[in-house]
Amino acid sequence: MNILFTVCGRAGSKGVKNKNLKNMLGKPLVYYTLSAIDLFIKEYNGVDTIHVCASSDSQDLLGLITSQKAFPVFTVDRSAELSGDTIGKVSVIRDALLRSNKYFGIEHDMVIDLDITSPIRRLQDIVNIYEKKKNSPDFDIVFSVTSARRNPYFNQVKAIPETGGYELVMNQGLTSRQQAPVVYDMNASIYAYDGQYLIRSNSDKLFDGRCTAIMMEDTAVLDIDSEEDYELMEVLMKIFIDKKADISMLHQNIDAF
């Protein structure tokens, strides 16, 4: 199987200035994602053909990614049309796939996208999504989820502008959480796409494809969208490095970069 990892990041950010270029515990934030890819390559090299593509409109980010020596990265200097903050990520990943197919001269069967701003992930999480997609050919997309802390059927509300009041997001007359359908939080960490689906689909909407999911550990369902998120992420990362061997391995592996 031909596997393409994609790492995508824009130059700007409204919530956190240059967040993709920030350090986390003294190491470049993006290196946590690259470290996870490196660990996967070491696990599966020789079993599958594995390539890595970085897509960005930031030369600083692309330079940071290619400066590591663990594995080669094909870089895509993202066009202005794909760099705005209203552009869906699926279009960016599709562009990276098409360019990578041409550059490497092969068709990639699976595309695994790792979000830079959700760095708390284990090698096993990537293995799980890889195995789930590989063994689920009827699904176009596999994404990662965690258990939800709130449930729109029971304890999530929305404002009613006309009255100034509030009501349940989905009111079905339930009186206990146990009666509510089980829901999950998408943690925006890992996505695995069928390569042919990406090419033939013109949609930028995730759920236009046939979707399934894998479970990840609950890490407060946090990604970096504000300075407070970044500070909390750094605290969580330090705790997990100290207490979880697989996250510690992810952190230590960066030293080889």
C-alpha cells in the first residue's frame, strides 16, 4: 500500500500569532507531529511505501519542517487560493495528494493527515487509524474522536436571539443523560482518507464522504486556537510526558531530529 502523510499549516492565525511556528517545551511544535510520523515510518517501513508532504504558504514553516534529518519531506508552496482562513482543509489535502502523486510517480492509496496544533497523540493512535482505514474499504474517511463531556440531547443549550432565552440544542424530552444517544467529540487530530475518493470528490465537506472513526484518549479535546489553549496544551504535554511512556517516547524521539 502507498501511504501519504500530510502536514498542513497556514502562515497566519487570528487566535495565536504564528502558532504553527511556536515551540512546545523547548521544541518546535510541528516536530511533535513529525516525530509521530517518524515513529510510524520506523514501524511500517518495508511493509508499505510511505511518503510525507508538507503544504504551507509559510516558507518559515516549510523550512523548519525540512531542516529535520529524520526523513525527507516533499514540500508544497501552497497557492493564495488555498491559503485563506475560510478555505476547507480537504481542498488543501487534495491538492497535496495530487502534487505528491505527480512528484513521486505513484498513486497513493491512503492519505493520513495530522494536525500540527493537536500534538498530543501516540504512535498507537496512528496505527489504529491506519488499520481501521485499511480494513474498512467501504469508508472514504476515518477520523479520530474522544468521549464527549457534554451531550447536545441533554446538557448543551443554544441562545434564542428573539427572546433572549436559551433552549436545548436537540430537545427530545429526555430526563437523564442515560436516555440520550451516545455522542463523541471530534478532536481534530488524525484523519485517514481514501486516495481515490479525494481525487474523484469535488466536495470540501468532510461528511459528504462515508465516515467512520477511531477512539483516542480524552486529552480535554484541546487544540490550539488561543493563547490560553497554548498554555494549557504545554501544561498537559508536560504531564503526559512525565506519566505516559508513549508520549514520552514521542517527545524524546525529537532529539534525533
